[in-house]
Amino acid sequence: MKIRPGRKFWIAATAIIVVLTLFVVGRNALHAVKIKGQINALLREELFYRERIAQDSALVEQLRYDDYLEEYARENYHMQRRDEHVYIVEE
């Protein structure tokens, strides 16, 4: 006498397989969305740093000249020559 699985068994087995499949696919989809967000954040950060590198490279190129170097030091570091008085007026 063989016991054959009935219709309820196959319905339950199919339901279990479908639930497990949805769980695995759902986790992978959530993981993919999370990774996509991280990639976008890193691309924005890369763009920011590329722009910053371009600005800094331009500044370094300008600082090679003594006239601009003196102007930069006076404006940003409030440096002055000997026997010179500098007044800072804030608006």
C-alpha cells in the first residue's frame, strides 16, 4: 500500500516554495536598491571632489606667481609687511 500525497500537500508545498522564492527575491531587490543608493552617493561625492581638485589646481597655478601669492596671504591670513598697518573693516 503506497501513500500518495494529496492535493492539500501539493498546495502547501507550492505555497512554501512561492513564499521562500519571494523572500529571497525580495531581499535581493532590497539589497540592490540599497547598493544603487550607495553608488549614487559615491558618484555625487566623486563629482564634488573632482570639482574641488579643479579649483585647488587653479589656485596652485595662481600661487606660483608672487603677486597673487602676496594678495592671497593678505586676504586669507591677514598678513602684512613690516611697518604697515592693516585695518579690517567688517560689513
